[in-house]
Amino acid sequence: MLVLLLMVFQVFEVKAEIILPSIFGNNMVLQQNSNVAVWGKAAPNTAVRIKTSWNNKTYSARSGSDGSWMIKVSTPQAGGPFNLTISDGKPLVLRNVLIGEVWVCSGQSNMFMPLSGFKNQPVLGSLEFIVTSANPQIRLITVPLKASLTPENDFEGKWEECNPETVNSFSATAYFFGRMLNQVLGVPIGLIQTSWGGTRIEPWLSEDGACKFNWIKVPGELPPGSKISKDLPTVIFNAMINPLVDYGIKGVIWYQGEANRNEPGRYRDLLPALVNDWRTKWNIGEFPFYYAQIAPFNYGSNVNSAYLREAQLLASEVIPNSGIVSLIDAGEENCIHPSNKKVAGDRLAYLALSKTYGIIGFPCEGPVLKEMTIDDNIVSLTFSNATNGLTSYGKELSCFEVAGENRRFYPAIAYITGTGVSLFSPSVNKPVAVRYAFKDYVRGDLYNTEGLPASSFRTDDWEQSK
């Protein structure tokens, strides 16, 4: 009889054990000053309690008939380490938990590129940054590459403290972003890397988001044994974003677009739709969404990738609480993965520090064309985001072109004036349109005096040309 009772208790103990998704664990960062959701599985219809060590408060809920439960926990200002004790009769303790700022870092290969670089493709200064990376105030977690036809609730991964071993394989752009936030804000930073090289934007949409576009076909069931392509709409959202939904975050940084470069018109609509889709799923309001404009590269195709950069720039004008960073000066002609990942992460951080955290005293965006005037054969341009003026750092401006009514563009002689840029071409007597750095590969040379570059732009709306 005693053996039978012990077996019963053992079975009950196994069934009663709390099961948490991987996003919750030791070393995690919870969003500060917020009501963050914690969820998992327990025995059906069981009382679940969470006790937080920062205020010794207990929160409770009852699991549903399938064992699922969710509890909202109030977080204080940044600090830690703390413990969370989750119990349904048998306590599970999460240790070394920090309270701070949490960001999702997503996109394709230029977000995925680790601090150690790809094979034969380095990250500039990576050895020094890896060696000096040890910082228990920065925590990292990576969602593994996976595609799914249906929404998933978990992934295989764990939170880790930032150090040379863990940051070596972590996103370089995300690390530099988080590193600057930590240096300036002085609070713990949690970085969730969920990115996949070579992916289009459509797989990152949920089914609800994808169904808004008649040209997107949401996949159904595949033949038995078929491999799910990462290019199918919704399949990456299902496996790599859905498990994160409801986790408390401050915002998102995004670096993607190369795989959609041949469809800039559609991308201009898809990017705002993705932002709205994710914000709807998280249901915490219009959280910040900052993204990197794709860098110039010689694609060798019939479509000029400057049109995709233009689509990204135009999308920033319609996405609330967003911002875009130009990398027009950081591209490499023969490598689609520019080595200077620090400039991408830092510029994304400038946006967050200024627009999200309200730190003043510096600009966070490069010059943007404000007005064009034409006097005879001289074109004059003025720019916003250039309060202290413009510079080319002593180099000749080489990226401007001008066209007349025949729509043929010629290189322009351009120079910085007191209020902007003036330019002309001996080949164009009556200019009507200007383009700047509007090529597949180009090295931008126009900056504000704080060192932030102007994006490629054009004043015409003529059909695409190589």
C-alpha cells in the first residue's frame, strides 16, 4: 500500500510541474515599469502563483482545462538581479532576473550576421568588441531558424549573459544597438534576436496580416514529407515571432529588404502592414519600430535597388512612432553584408535614445530633402535635419545627377552652400529633376555636420530604370 501511495504522489508531482516556454528562464530581462505577462502550463484547473522578489508580492490565476495560464506581473524601475518563484504547489524559481529595456531584433542576414562575422566576411573590429563584451547588464536570447504552417507557442533557446562566448554568435547589429543603450541609459538591456538570412517580408507576416493583400497566398497543407520553404507567407511569423507575442517589450529594430528589392512598390505597403500586424498581435500600443535602410550593393540585376531604399524611406513617413537609418555610406560593392555593423547598430540606437527615451542635445536622423528650386540651369536644394549645416568632409560631392525634360540624367557639379546644396550640369540647360545616390551601388557623401548621412532620393516619379 505504501508503494502504491508513493507512486500516486509521484504521478501527481509530475503532472503538477509548471512548464514555461523558453522565453522565460534564468537570466531573462523583463520590461521595466510595466505589467508584463508570464504564462505557461500546469495541471488543468490548478491555482498558479507567482511571487516577485523585488516587492515580495504574490500574483495568482487558475489554469484552464488544457492547463494553460497567464499572469500579469507589475515590474518596477530597472534593477536586479531578482528571483521569480512560480508555483502550483511545487515551486519553480527563476534566478538572476533583471528589470530593464527589452527589444526584439529581427530581419534577414544583415541582422542575423554574428559579431564574429560570416565565413570570409568579417565584422569590422569584431575581435576587440568580442574580447571586451563581458557585461552582466546585457542579456541575449536567440530564436532558432524554423518555419511552420501553423502558429507555434515555443522555441528552443535560453537567456544568457553577454560575454565573449555568448556574443560571438549573436547578431552584431543587435549587440551594438544594445551596447549603446546600456552605456547611455545605464539600465539592463534584453535583446531577442529572431532573424533569418535571405528571407522576404511576407513570411514575417501573420495570417491576419497577409490576408490583407490579394497577391499573397497563405499556404495550406503541404504533401506529406514536403519541406516547408522559408519563402512561404506567414511561416516564419508562426515559428519565430508568435512564440514571443505577449512578452513585454519596449520596441523592435528591423533590418530587411534585400530579398524584396525587385518589388519596391509592394514593399512600400508591406512594411507598414508588418508593423501594424505585430503591434496588433502584441496589443501594447504603437511600440517603437526602427529600421535600417538596405545598404548599396552591386546586385547586377535589371532593377535598381535604390527604388527599394526609396520605398523604405517613404514607408517611414506613414508608420507612426518609427524611424529609418540610412547606410548609404556603409555598403560594399561586392559584399551584400557590409562589415561596418557598428554604424548600423549605433544609428538605430540614436533613434531609440532620442525618440523613445527622450534624450536631447543631438540629432538622430540624416538630412532629408525639404525643397527644390530652379533658377535658369542652377538647382538649389534645402534639407531638414541639418540645423548646423551640411558637409562632405572635404570631398567633392559626386552622387548628384540632374535631368531635363528628356528624362536623361547627367552627373551634376554640386557644392554645399550656406543653406543647402546647389548643382548644375553643362549638359542640361533646363533642369527639371534631381537624383542623389540613386544607384545600386554608390558611396554616399552628403552628411549633416553630426555625421549622419542623407538617404538616396529623387525628385521625379518616372518609371523605374536601371
